[in-house]
Amino acid sequence: MTTPTPGLLPLRPELAGEEPYGAPQLDVPVLLNVNENPYPPSDDVVATIAADVAAAARGLNRYPDREALALRGDLAAYLGQESGVALAPEQIWAANGSNEVMLHLLQAFGGPGRTVVSFAPTYSMYPEYARDTHTRWVAGRRSEDFTIDAGHAVDVIEREQPSVILLTSPNNPTGTALPLPVVEAVLAAAARVTVPDAPDGAGAVVVVDEAYAEFRRAGTPSALELLADHPNLAVTRTMSKAFGAAGLRLGYLAASARLVDALRVVRLPYHLSAITQAAARAALKHTGALRTQVASLRDERDALVDWLRAQGLDVAETDANFVLFGRFDDRRALWQGLLDRGVLIREVGPPGWLRVSVGTPEETARFKEALTETLKELR
Ligand SMILES: Cc1ncc(COP(=O)(O)O)c(C=O)c1O
């Protein structure tokens, strides 16, 4: 018998000393650190959300539609307009942010004795989903220009035999979009994987995280185009970025109906509140205005890339609403110099690089001014 020690908890050993994930939430005039849309919802959008949420509130004594089928239908229609790919509501899954969608994917297809493979540098939450679902995390590497070499990807998949392969396009924090032939090479290797405790021939699931897809440049395709031929492919999206609804917490994916059915098994009952479903459906009624706004953010991004290059800085090619730029011997000093001038960006990614989100023209002007002053000061 051991003597009980007050204050001790039976914490899982892999969680000991771990900090909760999250960028600093500081009260600063110019927030360019978490890739949000800088524009708040318009009065029209706010009015529709308020009316539809009020209607939903009248039914709050009842649990919500746990299948969220009307919302999934609206999301299918939106993806059809956005990418030209026809999808049925049963091919869409939705949850509280694409964070939760990704967790569902690993709960269903990862787990003890299984492996998830991704390619770094990439989104820093992925290893945490792996840890929380007892899935082994393996990171292959991205090339110097942050693309993924198809040969390397296939080697890693053949060596590790993962049950889930996670590709990010456009990638965070680098902004890099993947050409479809790379995704196709990964899909072919995934189909040959032998997954522990899975039926013979099941192959691995390939997830393409397209959180930033709406910001991709003309001619850059979406992996949605590959869905019809690949039942083990899932393409995740979010309303947190282009939609300007990070506070809503609504992420979703498109996949085969069979893959979606597997996610329905692991979700909590009624995981999407009636309020969330109503607000998301209301926001989806306004996609026309959204398209104009996204186009102007893309232009703003391209102009920012040109300006940073004109300052003699290295800038990663970007199809997202942020820019990775460098390289700095002491990136912390630069980050701090900007913060001292009221501009918060993100110290993230490979050593020497910093990431800035695309803001309004006024915010970008403040960023440029603060960067010019700080670089002068540090030189
Ligand atoms: C690549 C990537 N995927 C997913 C997410 C999570 O987004 P959500 O707000 O939908 O949970 C982010 C957020 O920054 C991201 O950068």
C-alpha cells in the first residue's frame, strides 16, 4: 500500500510538464499573428446570424440535429461553388474547428500501435493530436523551398507504414501549396500500406489540410478534385480563415461517405451546438461578399511579398493569407522590436524565419513601418 500524497494527480506520463497549445493572446493594436481574416463580419452577415441564432434559440430545450445534415448540405454546396467539385451532404463532416475534425480523424484511424506521418516544418498542432490519440508521430521533411519531394514522401510511407498521412496545402507556417501529382504519389503509396489491425488491402488514409485553400493563387488546384477516385482521401477546410469566422469554431472535411461514417462513430453526441449550426448556416448565405474580400486579401498578400523581397529579405512562396520571411540571426529581437511598436507577428517555423498574417491595408502599412524601423535599429 502506498501512502496517498495530497496534490498529486495520476497524469498520463507523456503529458507531464506539457503546456497548453496556443500563440500569445496579447492586447496589441495590430494583430497579425494567427492568420485570422482582419475584417469583422459585415452588418449584413451580423444581421443574418443574429436572426437565425434567435430562431435556433427558440428550440434550445431540444438537443441539436446530431447529424448536422442541413449544415453539411450547405457546406457541400459552398465547396461545389468554390472548387467546382460536386459533393453530397453525406460526404461532408463538420465539427468545432478543423482542429476537432483532425482529432476525429486520428481517433478513428490512428491509435495505439499505429503511426501518423507528416512533413515538417508544418502545423505545430499535429503532434499534439497524435499524442492525445496515442498515435506514433513521424515527421518526414520538406525540401529547402518547403515543397514535398514525392520520392522522399513515398520512402517515408513505405518505411513507416502509417495509418494516416497528413499533408498541408497551403502549408502552415510556410504558405506552400502542393501540386496534385505529389498528392497522387502519396495516395498511391498510401494504398499499398499494411495498417496494423486493419483489413487486408485497406491502405492508409490521406488527409490534405486545406485550411487556407481559398487564398490559393489562380491555377493552384484543390485536392477536392481527387476525391471521386480516392475513397481514402479526406480534404479538411475551415470557416476560421477566409470566412472570417474564427470565433465561430466551425471546421469541416470532404471525403467518401464511408470515411465520414467512420468519423460519426467517434464524435461526441451532439458535438455541434444548435447555435453553432445556425450561425454557420447564416454565414454561408453570404459567400458572394466573401469572395470579393478574399480576392483583395490575395492582392494585399502578393504586394506584401513583393515589398518584403524589395527589402532584400527571403520570402517563401505563399498561397495562404500569411507570409514567411527571413532570415534573421536573432529573430526574437526582430519579433520583440515589432511588438514594442504595437505589431504582433508570430515567431514560428524554421530558425531565422518569422510569419506575418495579411491584414487590412492600414495594418500592413503599420507592419511595414515597424519592420523598417526595427531592421534599422538592429543593423
Ligand atoms: C494548417 C491549419 N490547419 C488547421 C488549423 C485549425 O483551424 P481551426 O480554427 O479550423 O481549428 C489551422 C489554424 O491555424 C491551421 O493553420
